[in-house]
Amino acid sequence: MKVMVIVKASKASEANEMPSQQLLTEMGNYNEELAKSGILLAGDGLHPTNKGKRVRFSAKDRIVIDGPFPETKELIAGYWLWKVKDMDEAVAWLKRCPNPHEEDCEVEIRPVYEADDFGAAMTPDLKAQEERVIEEAQRNKG
């Protein structure tokens, strides 16, 4: 199963305060463990929301909203994509993670939908299209 591991933002991350060298070292070592284990598919830290935008969809209208965004506890500071056998394995790996912030924080784990999760609505043509898109995305990685 694939999971997205979502690191929630903190006041410090939203203020664009950079992590310490110690935390960068600990996270680098942890990410290296994830990669060597074959679990890590992707992962990145995100700039604060003052550098972001949101697009609100309302019927055919698209409304652009400039950051920063309120409610720090609901914002995302970074993520990983992992391939694990089950949620228990994801939790076990996450428990080994250094605290991503210099303060208390939460990290969320959510399963990623896969083609089979959509049942009959995912027709053979749609599955073939998804496979083409995934292949193209892999080529884009360079």
C-alpha cells in the first residue's frame, strides 16, 4: 500500500525559520534509512504559505487566493510518500522519525488511493490512461 505521511506546519515553519543543522542531519539520516529500506518513494519540505496560492473552484469560476493562510495547525510543512505493507508498518517507521519541528507537532499518515480502490468506475481504458500518466511522470523525474 502507498501512504502519504503529512508533516503539519508549525508557527516556526510558517515564519520560514530554518531547521537546525542537527535536525537536518537527523532527518537526512532518517530519509537515508527509508530510502535504503525501499519504503521511500518521494518527500519534500514545503515553503510557508506566504509563498503559496490557493485556487477556489466554484462552478466554472476560479478564484485565486494569495497566502499566507490562517490556521497553522491545518497547514502542511512537508510530506513523504511511502510504499509499505500496511498501516502498522507505516506507524512503526514514523515512530522512528526525529521530531520534524523544534516544538510539539503532529504527523498524519493517510492511505493513497490506487486504481483498484475505484472498482468498476475505473474502466480498462481509464486504467491504461493512468498507467501512461504514471510512466510519463516517471520520465519527467529525469
